Amino acid sequence: MKIAKVLRNTAIIAAFGITTAVLSGCGGVSEAEMAQLNNLQSEVNSLQSTTNSLKDERASLEKEIAAKNDKLAQCTKEKEETKANLDKMSSNK
């Protein structure tokens, strides 16, 4: 039993040691990786800016379309009223 405990404890300590050694070697970021990360962040910011400006443009166009649709509906209403008045005038003659 004592030998099993000693072997188990040794295995645990060895596992911690190997894990520490592996993780300490993987902790650094190279300059190339940092530059690539900065480039990607710049690209993301640029794309977000483009997305926001396109959303603003879309909202503006939707307002413009709504205004034109309102004007068209008003014109259609006036056309119908005018036609009804002309029909009344021609039926009165």
C-alpha cells in the first residue's frame, strides 16, 4: 500500500511538473501574431463602421420611401375624389 501511495503521489507531482513546463512554453505571443491580431481588429472595426453607415443609409431610404408612399396615397385619394366629382358633374348635365 505504501508503495502504491508513493507511486501515485510521484505520478501526480510529475503530471503537475509536465503541465507547468508545457504551459509556460505556450504562454507568449509573438510579434507577428500580435500584428495579425491588430490587423484583424482594424478590419473588424472598419467592417462595423461600414455596417453602421449602411444601416443609416437604409433607414434614410426607408423614410424616403415611406414619404413617397404617403404622397402617392394622397395623390390617389385626390384622383378618386376628382373622378367622383367629374362623374357627378357629368351626370348632372
